Amino acid sequence: GAVEPATYGLFAVTCATKWFLSESSTALSDQILSLSLSPPILIIQSCQTRQEVSTRSQIYCIWDCGRTIFWREGFKGFYRGLCVTFVRDIPSGGGFYMTYYAMLRALNRGDEEKSSKLKSALRVMAAGGTAGVVNWILAIAPDTLKSRVQTAPPGEYPRGARDAYKHLMATEGPRGLFHGLSAVLIRAFVSNAFCLLGFEIAISLLTRGSAAT
């Protein structure tokens, strides 16, 4: 018999959820990289904002900045904001991968062999750019909190992102979580379009080279 619309809708939602969780697990593996990169990224941010030391002893190099963070907060100071980084990257990474592969598959459906190199490139760029936009729509709010936690003076947010969220809601409201969203989305589309195009070209060249040998 015919499939009920509600049954089909439930099946579609279930499949999409499983796919999203699968891609999110891929993003979770990327967080191992976040653990290793967190110290240098925090040091760079601190050097850029100049908020880790007083005006009498400004930071002029990475070494001085790292030494100041360690002296004030210990080793854990290098990992300030790590939890909210996970909250930002895992869902947004899942949305990124899911959007890219789903859109690329939809654009190439039934036309993989016939399409020209230009059409293929444009499809990759469209899928990559859209994936970047989805990624940052999901990531912008926790990224705002992460930046505030990591660049704030020590002790300003004792409970990390929770205190930063309460302070932001009290002073700026929900819109404060999305400052600069338009510019971020434009940058995300362009940068990810060319990034994924370069990735696909590299994979194609490597595959062709391995097949030739």
C-alpha cells in the first residue's frame, strides 16, 4: 500500500538525524587537533587583545604572553574555553560535512559523467560555500562566547561560558551572540568554496597519479 506522509516524514527525519550524528562524530575526531592547538591559539589571541598584562608591561612576543598566562593561571590557563570550543565545533562540523556531501550528491545526481570540468567545479564551490554558511550559522553563538571567555582578564568569568552568556544577555541581549554574522557568512561562503574546490582537485590529482602507477 501507499506510504503515509507522516510515516515517510518520520523516516526522513530519522535518516537525516543519523546522518548528522555520523558526520558529527567525524567532527568530534577533529577535536583532538583542538586539544593540541588550544595553547598557541589562546596565546595569539591574548597577544592580539593585550588584555593579559597591565599597561606597564605590555606583551611584545609570544614567549612573554605564554609566560604571563602560565604565571597567572597555571597550565589550565592554556585551555581556557576548551569546553565551549567543543560545543561550537562538533554540531557545526556535523552540519558542515552533512551539507557538503548532501548538496554535492544532489547537484551531481544523474550527471556525473556528462558534466564539464567547469560545471563540476561550480557545483563543488556551491556545495562548499553553502556548507561553510551552515557551519557558521551553527557556530557563531558559541564562538562569540568562546572569544569572550578566552580574551577576558583572569577571574572575570569564573564559570566560563555560562557566566559569559549571562553577562552578554544582561548587557546586549540575544543579538549580542550574532554580532558580525553577515560578514562572517560572506567570508565563510567564499573561503569554503575555494577551500573545497582545492581539496577536490588535490584528491583528483592524487587519485589519478596513484592509478597511473
